[in-house]
Amino acid sequence: MDGDRVEIDGGIMEGGGQILRVSTALSCLLGLPLRVRRIRAGRSQPGLRPQHLSGLEVVRDLCEGNLEGGEIGSTEITFTPGKIKGGTHIADTKTAGCPESTCVMNL
């Protein structure tokens, strides 16, 4: 850890998007700043894909957080959560992950 910031190697084990999604969600819930490096390092196309970025943006919006490095292809992000808030959140994954590629969450 870098001070109070949690450091995650996003290329460990299978090195997919799951470690990114789980670590960012936990960061939001626990209020701990996070840095994920080597995102999807072992994949044929390393870095953030559209569905990963969409998920990060929803978590960022959910807790009024700050996301640095949030762009397609980025292999490192820094996330600082804020206060969790409710509301309607819309995520366009730009993939076939949701019907018509858009998920609406009412929290």
C-alpha cells in the first residue's frame, strides 16, 4: 500500500476484468483509495475495454469518486471514492453484456 492507497496488480492470476471490478467496488464500499496497475496485462489486448470503463464510471458516479486513467486501453487507474449515494445509474457497456447494451440500475 502507498500510504492509505491500496495497490493491486491487475495482471495476476487470469488477469481479466474481474479483479478490476471487485477491487473498485470494494474501494467504493470501504472508502479506500485504490490504484490498479497492469490491467489485463496477459490479454491479447491489454488495458481497459469499453465494458470495463463503463463499470468503472458507474462505480465512480455511485460514490461521487474520482477516476484517473479512465480511458480505453489504459493499463493503470487510480480511484478515490467519495460518499456513496443512491439514484438511477445508467451504464452503456457498448458490448452485448446487457440487452441493447445499456443497463439501468435504481439504487
